[in-house]
Amino acid sequence: MISIQTEDFDCAAEYAALRDSGAGTGAIATFTGLVRDSGDKQDVSGLFLEHYPGMTEQVIAGLIEEASQRWDVRKARVIHRIGRLQLQEQIVFVGVCSAHRGDAFAACEFIMDALKTSAPFWKKELSEAGEHWVEQKASDVARGEAWGK
């Protein structure tokens, strides 16, 4: 299941929904990303995120499908927030259920890494000095390339 939303999410409720994936599930891996001060001058006060409606969900669905072809994925959940977010607010949740921890960890990491470079999101950092659009980081591109993305 995929949600692109402005409102916050409840990690415990998302985990509980993943846990209800059947008796064959033996592992759940989750990742929650937070808004942090990543500016060069350490003065970022928040972010503004935009996306390409319809296309974003389609890309994420493709990432979940690809993860399911590579690993035993019983259930997956991706939530990504858009709009204005303040420091330390939750921005993204990725959760994966599998029979085994290795598959759950790998699929969760793959989906998160691929989200950073494949899904059509645009991020603007907000600070007292002004606003600026954030370019993809070389480290994110390298992680995506390591997965073949």
C-alpha cells in the first residue's frame, strides 16, 4: 500500500497493520525518515516537498514489485509526506514483511534507497537565509546504482 500525504503517520499503527500479514510472516523491517538540518550552514528550519501526482505512486508501486521479485515480500507499506515539514517531523515510512529477516531488511533498504533517486519528489530546504531546491546527493545516486537503479 502506498500513501502520499500531508498529514503525519503513526508508526505503531503502521507496524500493527504489517504484523497482520499472515502466519508465514517471521520478520518485519521498517524505516522512518525524519526532517533534519542538512544545510551547509546548519540553518535549515524545514522542508517543502512536492511530487508528481499519479506518477509518484506508479513509480513506488514498481519499486515494491521489483523488491517482491528479488526477495520474499509478503506485504509492503510506503508513506511519503509532502508539503511543508518542520525539523524532526516524520517524512517517510517504509515497512516490509517477509518470512525471514534477511529478505525483510534487504527489501526495505532497497525500496528506501530507490525512493531517493527514482520517485518524482522535489525537496526545497527552508532557512532564514531563503529557500533552495535540493539536488540529488552523489551518495544517494551511488546507493541506487549499487542496486541496479
